[in-house]
Amino acid sequence: VDRAFGTMGFRLFLLLRLSPAMPFNALNYIGGITAINFKDYWWATSVGVVPGLIWTIFVGATFGTVDQRGVDGNKEFDENA
């Protein structure tokens, strides 16, 4: 495993970052104890967190819209309007 991270570190770490089954803290630990190059670790992490970041922004924007319009999209039936 250590040899694989040393030779194909970027590809392996990127795929692990994209996997929702791997906790972020565990991947940080794996990156620290294996022979992955720091440059590969940094780039794989930078690229690998983008889909989760976009998803978080999308969900936050969607809930902001629900808050402004009401759950059913019609604010006139909302008691607080």
C-alpha cells in the first residue's frame, strides 16, 4: 500500500477523496503515514473537495430559497408573512 501511494499517490488519493465512504479525518491520517508526495496530496485534496463543496453550496442555496418562499413555494399561506 505504501509503495502504491508513493508511485500513484495523486490518483489513489483523489479517488479516496471523491469516495463518500471514507471519512475526511481518516484520509488526513492516511496521507500522513504513507509515502505520498506532499504535492500529490495537496493537489488531490484540492481537486477532490470541489464536488462536496459544490453540493454544500447547492443545498444551502436551495434551503435559502425554501426559507424565502415557504415550503410549498407560496408565501401568502405562511403565517409569518
